[in-house]
Amino acid sequence: MEGSSNSNSRGFFNTSGVSDRNTERVTARSKPSLSHVDEYVRSVFGSSTRKSFEEDSLGTGDPFVRSLEWGDVSLRQWLDKPERCVDVFECLHVFRQIVEIVNVAHSQGIVVHNVRPSCFVMSSFNHVSFIESASCSDSGSADSLEDDPVSHKKREDAGSYNKILERQVEKLEEEKKQPFPMKHVLAMETSWYTSPEEEFGSPSTCASDVYRLGVLLFELFCPVPSREEKSRTMSSLRHRVLPPQILLKCPKEASFCLWLLHPEPSCRPSMSDLLQSEFMTEPRDNLEEREAAIELRDKIEEQESLLEFLLMIQQRKQESAYRLRDTVSLLSSDIEQVAKRQLVLKQKGSSFSDLSFPEEPSTLLASRKRFRQVIPPEETNDEESLFLESSRLMRNFKMLETVYFLTRRRQLKASAALGKSLTRHSPLSSENGRGSEKSSVSNSAAPKDLSQNDSRQGGWIDPFLEGLCKYLSFSKLRVKADLKQGDLLNSSNLVCSLAFDRDGEFFATAGVNKKIKIFECDSIVNNNRDIHYPVVELASRSKLSSACWNSYIKSQIASSNFEGVVQIWDVSRSQLVTEMKEHKKRVWSIDISSADPTLLASGSDDGTVKLWSINQGASIGTIKTKANVCCVQFPSDSGRSLAFGSADHKVYYYDLRNPKIPLSTMIGHSKTVSYVKFVDSSTLVSSSTDNTLKLWDLSMSASGVNETPLHSFAGHTNLKNFVGLSVSDGYIATGSETNEVFVYHKAFPMPVMSYMFSNTDSTSGLEVDDASQFISSICWRGQSSTLVAANSNGNIKILEMVA
């Protein structure tokens, strides 16, 4: 019986007499030897060795004792599952394991009473183990061929534990509302698995266990859907009457089952006959073949998974290769375009080789001059070296690359849309048979169309090259002058607004000190004085939020204050000309139209934008919104349009001839829009307390809503304060809450340069440790490279971009 005992080494063995002895402390160990099986069986079933369970559990622990674990399924529950289908190989695999467990006991002269489904559990992969069950105490455990008082003692001690377990199982099954209540099945199971000789009072023998194996084999191959039918079927089985379906579907199994269920114990097979029967030996090879087939199938599926994974990688890499090929093709085309332009310029330049050229303009070609100064003469024609010398360019190479491809995509998209439009409206696209008549015309026009197409393809070069040159033209901000004020007694020096006049000769400051101060810029730059006094000082009743010069009347300046009043001043006479008091709350921003110098706009916390006639001193129109208006701005070439930013995170662009609905709404910021400025007639930049500036193309707002900015400028910090915004010749200057001035160019989203204000006290001039200081206002001096900036402590500096 070596094969039988080895099979049992895969499972676990237990009886009713041992479950209450620290079951949870006993663990299973894998593949014990046969000697351990013999020792264990004899100790449990009361053989001559009489080894107690207490010694096993408290000592090294018996490797075959096994308690219920999470994931285990009772064989009784598995058999009674309504959805269970009969798998011949699976059922034979389960049956063979139980036969081998019983054979181990019989080989030691022990009769196993509890060969019943409730005494077995199944773990993963249909691994069967023999354990204590809720019903084992009802019929006793395994008995030796001699009556053993020790086993009876163990059964009595196990009763309380089994009753508790039975109650727990009952409660669980009632909750699940299964069609086979466990309490009822356990009560009936004892009757089903009692042999005929035991019913007549004869002692249990090994043949009785064989009878129970027959009943178990029948349950494995004959699932029953309902409790009533189950009772009828099992009652008929007592008389060896099998249902027709098992006789038809499983004749071999039915015949073997009847052999095991023979009413005469002597006519039943012994365990050795059972194990050596064709029924038990023949399916083993089939099962092994099936397991081999399943293993092969699993390996094939694993290979398929690997193949699918590799194919997916290949597909993605091919897609990347296609995109890379298209990118390289685009680059080759652009290189060819630029090379053609360069060749044309060289040909033009060769005719002027003998002429002397004036000195190159510093503002546009400073970067090229700077490169020539650092590159040796023999390498001046090496373009790669020129680029490598610019650490700033290489530092932002990835960003420049991104902008280049973004520019090209937009240009290609626009060209494709234009091509479709021309195709739709072309007379040659009609199929009326007149195409041949116009072939000569179309051929003569081909060179012109080709040149136009070439021009369209190269249309990206000039804007990108201009932006790149301007990006490289300047590298830092230099302080031209510090404005030192003599207002020592006023502690509130926060400057809310800076503004240059029409000619860039004077600039005004306005803020919480309730004063508009006019300074002459050149005087401050050229005269290094201890204190700079304003040429004019205008006093207001309230804190000032904004100031704006009239671009036509040089001496006229407008201001707004925290009380919602808009004022017009005559600087030459230091007088207040007009007050306009129609806003109900603080006015944040004002702007005078450059195209119509009599038109002024104001935005207020009351959610309105008011249009004023300076000559009339009264409002001539109102735009109502649902949120606070923080900034207003006219385009430089028109008084019929207006843009403003709101606390609802949006930028609105209106045609003032139809003020009821916006011409365009720009959505993209996540916080309040604090400033808007026009870069040119079709482009504007907005600033928000979400740490970004956004560049918008008004021509892309045909649908009325624009959710795609051209660029998002990031680098400065702006989360809660108004930090200023100003635009000049494509350069965009803004402040930061890190007390820095940042300058961007409209072509690229990264900063061109920055300058850090020192944290100094405006009155004492001493450095202070104050991280709360921030840039509060900023303004370019016309279209020059000079700007003036102020911070929250009242420090004002005149800065200049330098190479």
C-alpha cells in the first residue's frame, strides 16, 4: 500500500475526538513520511501506542492535524451547490483522495466511522483533507477493532465544541439562504451513510466504510437541485435504486457504485480490491493526461499573453516611429526652406560686399554681436557652436523645441484649412468637362501658385525667428536708478499703479497713500540724489487703485479709488477737473482709449464696467456681469472694443456697439483674472492669481468661446496679490510675490529674465527680513527696453534690459 500512503501524505487526517484540543494551534506541514502517518493514526484511533493528542499539540505538533482555514470549503457544501456540474475527472480526483485516506486507516486495522462529506474540506485545486465536522459527534469517531475507552473519552470532550460549531454553521447557512440548510443535511447525512448491517445492530467494520464510500461516490456523480428530491433519491439509494440519469450518463460509475453498496458486507470489495480495480486505475492515466493537457494549455495561454504584450509594444513603437518619421520629414522641409532663404540673402549680400554698413542696431542684433565676441574668428560660421555658447538657450532647449512644433502644427492646420477652402471654391474642381480648355491657363498660373504655397509653408519662419532673436537679445535687467522718496512720515507706501505719459517723459505713481505723484524719468536717471521729489503731487480723499494718462492730452491723467470714484486731473494746473461717482463699490481699474481719447472705461467690485465720456463727465454705457471686475483695457487701435477680466476666472472681449453679449469669452484661468493687456490688435495677455499669464488669439474665438490659449507663461509666483502687468514690443513684464520682476516674450512661455528686489525699508534704506514683500506694480516706458517697477514696501526702481 505504498502508493496509498504516499497519496495520503498530500492531505490531512483528523477525527471527532481531537477537534477540541487547541485546534487553532495545530498547523499543517507538507509531505510527511509514512512512519508519521502510522504513528498519527494509531495515536488518534487508540491503537497499542496510545500516543495522546496533548503531547502532539504541545510538543512538536502533529503534521496531519488540520483546523478549518479561510478559503476552505466543506465537501458537503461543495456537493450541494445548485450550480455544480459533474466533471468526471474532477469527481474521480476527489473520490480517489478520500479512498486513499480511508485506506491508510484500514491498513492500520482502524475503522473510520465518519466517511461523510461533512468530515472533509476542499482547498484550492480540489485538495481534500479530513477534519472535524459539526456532525461527527453524533455518530462517534473512528473505532478500533477493540473498544477503546480513551477514544470514547475524547468524543465526550468534543461535544461542546461541536455544538458551538454547529450553531455557527447553522447561522451562516440561514443568512445565505441556501437550498440545502446545513442543519437539516447534517441530521440526514448520518442516516444516509449508515450501512445496512449497522442498522441491524452489527458493529461497524471496514466493509461499512466501503459502503459509505459507495454513498459518497453516488453523491459525487448525481447532483440534486432540491432538498425534497435529495431526500427521495437518498432513500431510494438504501434499496440500491439509482436515478435513470446516472445509469444513462455514467454507467461505469453507477455499476461500481452498486458494487460498493452491496447489502452483504462480504460481497463488497476490500480496500485493496477497490484500489486495484480497473475503475480506480484506468482514470488515473486519463487524469494525468488531462492535467498535462491543462498545463500545456496554460503554457500556450502564457505564450499568447507574452506575444500579445510584445505585439502591443511593437505597435506603439511603430506608431512612435511613424510620428518620428513625420517629424524628421517636417524638420527636413523646414531646413530646406531656411537654407533657401539664407542662400537668397547671401546672393543679395554679395553685391554689396564693397559697401560699408552702419553699426548694427543693438536692440535687435545684440545677441549676434555678443556671440561674435565670445566665439573665435575661425568658428564664427559654425552655427552649432553659436548655439552651444548660449547656455540660456540650451537650458531652455526643450521648451523652445515644444514651441517650435506647436507653431508648426498651427501653421500646418491653418494651411490645410486654407487648402480645403481653395479646393471648394476653385473653378477647376468642377467636373463639367471644361478642365481641358483651361489647362493652358492653369499651367501658366502654376509657378505663381507654387510660390504662394512656398510662402505659406515658410510663413512660420519670420514670427519664430523674430521671437527667438528677441529672446536672445537681452539676458538680464539692470538698475538704472532707485527712486528715493522723502515721504518719511507716511508708513503706507504700497504703490498700486504706475503709468508713463504719452511721450515717456513723466511717470505717475498712485497707491494707498492717497496721492498721485508725478516724476520726471530722465531727471531721476541722470541725477543721483539722496531724495527725489515729484514735479507734481495730487491729493485724493481715498486710497488710489489705478492711474492712466490720456494719450492725446499730455497733461491729463485719470485715477480711481477705493470709494468707487473716477477722477480726471489736470497735471499742468495740479487741479481736479471732474469726478464721476456712479459705481457703488471700489473701482479696481481704469483705461483711456488711445483711439478715442474722450472715452474712458472703469471696472468695479459692483460687477459693472462703465463707459464714460470725459467731456460730459458722465457714463454713456454700462456692461453688467455676475462677478467683480478687476481690470479693463482698450486695444490701441480701436475705441469700439474692450476687454476686461473678472473674479469668475474669465476674460471677456466686447464689441461696444453690442454690449449685451461678449464677442468672445476666454476660459482657462483657475482663479481671479487681475490684469488684461493687448499685445497687438488681435492678441491679448491676461494675468491671474493662479500663478500664470495666458496669451489669447482673438481670431480663434469665432464660436464665442476660446478655451485654448496660445501660451501659458509660468515662472513667477502670484497667488493672492495684484502684482502688475505691462506689455511693450512683444515683451511682457509682470511682478511676483517673491519680490521679483519677471520678463517674458510673447513667443515663448518661459521667462526671458528676472530681477530680485532687495528687502529694504523705504524710509531707512536698511535691509529687512521681510518675506511678505511683493512687486505691486510695473510699467514699460513706451516701446523702449526700460521699465519702472514698485513693490509693496514702496521701493521704486527704474530697470533696463541689457545683453
